[in-house]
Amino acid sequence: MGVFVFLPLVLPLTAWPVARLAEQHLHPRAATWLLTGAAAVLAVCSTVSLVLLMVVGTAQLPGNPLPDAWSDPEVRAAVPYDEIAGRVAIPALAAVLASCGHAAWRHLRVRRRTRRALASLPRTPVAVLPDAVPYAYALPGGPGRVVVTTALLDALTSAERRALFAHERAHLTARHHRFLLTAQLAARANPFLRPLYTAVTYTAERWADEEAAARVGSRRVVARAVGKAALLSRAAPAGPPGLAGLAAAGPVPRRVAALLGPAPSARLWPPVSTAVGLAAWGAAAGTAASALSSANSAVTLFLILKAATPL
């Protein structure tokens, strides 16, 4: 395996440039798909690398359940600095699994608690809460619901209300919660992927903004609704954590500025001659290299362990 086993742990750094450039220059829909897909692949590859290192490190521990042949010098020689890397990988992998498990459990718990809190209301696509705190969010599920408080509705005009509902329905239709959860788990698996998660939280909101603008027919109305909801929700939570909402993730001034400008191009992949195109191809190359390194390391270690294990 050699140093190739370490590459997936650091190759997520290649996706950093595309995170900023994609959220600025790509259509939000394309940016969300690109960044989420890259984050998921890179996170899986880095986790596979930790597992491979953990196998070598665990085989060296006394009393482990693995075959004794797995700790032979030929096996350890497949990993540079096997004594250090193997032992460090054990707590690192445990931390990754615990962090991802906690994030997934917290996401499901928030959804369950929110649904129980809304159980007394009529099961309509829109749940209006008589609350003095202004906020709105999209609650996914079967079926999904838009949750909004009377305080926010009273502060918006009729056109801005249509923009609000179009925004939240866009979150439900495109299942943005899946993108957000995938990117969050990827960031938990590898901290180098944190910028991609931050970018996805922004592009998902921008995606919903653009869908709302197309539905309402006015980008300026959506911009007013986003800005007004953000100002009203500044001193209060914008809804349950992890659920998308009109004034939720992403710098609101950037969203408003984007809505006041021209509509983004619907091009799915940028031209190579542009900066964002070069960054996108760089991120794709880094992702492919990470996947190939993980596959190569996994196959190599499998063959080594199979040769070292007596029949």
C-alpha cells in the first residue's frame, strides 16, 4: 500500500477551492450536487483508509481476536510507520464512528420531536403555529410539511408569503435535508471536508431561493422576504437545528445580493477555461485519486492478509 493509504486522508484539501468558487459561480442546484457528491466520496475513502490502518494497528495489540499472521513483518511493511499510524488509527476511527452516529441520531431525534410537537395540529401541508417568535422551516417526511409561525406571517406581505411558501416547498421537493445530512456526516468523518459542508448549507438555501423566484416570478420579492425574515429571526432561533428554512443557513446578505443580481446560468458543469472550471476538475481529480488510492490499498492489504493467513 505504501503512502497511498494516507492519500485519502488529505486529498479532501483539493476540494477547498471548488467549495468557494462553486457557490459563487455555479447554479445552486449544480453546486449542491457537486459538493455533496464530492464530500460523500472523499469521506468514504478516508474512512476506508482509517479502517485499513486500524486492521494493521489492531493486529499488533496483544490479545486481539485477529489471526496472529496478520501481525507478521510482511503485513506491517505494507504500511509506512505502521506502529504509529496503526495505533493512532484506532481511536481516530472510533471518534469518526461516534461523531457520525451522534450526528445521525441527533438529526432523527430533532425530526421525531418536531413531529410530536405538531401532532395536535391538523395534518395539512402547512402548519401555522400561534407563536410570537418569527420563524419558518421545512419538515421532511411522508408527507413533508411547511411550518411557519403567525408572527412571521403577520410581518410579511402577501407576495412575500408566497415567496416564503415557495422557498420551503422547494426544500421539501428537492429533499435538501438529505444533502445537508450527507455533507454533515462527511464533515464529521473528515474535518478537512468542513468547508464543503458549509458551502452545501449555503447552496441548498440558494437553490430554494431560485426555485421560489421562478415560482413567484420576482427575484426582488424573494430577496425582500429573505432579508425581512432574517432581520425578524436575528434574536430568535430560525427553527429546529438541521432543518432548512428561509432565514436559516448561509450568509443572508450574500443570498439577498445574489437574488438582486441576474439569474445564475443553468450550466451543469463549468467550462475548463474558467477558474471555477479548473477548480471543479481539480476537485474531481482529487476525488478520483482518493477513490483509486482507497481501492488500491484495500485490494493490496486483502491480498497481503490472504497470503499471510495459513489455510
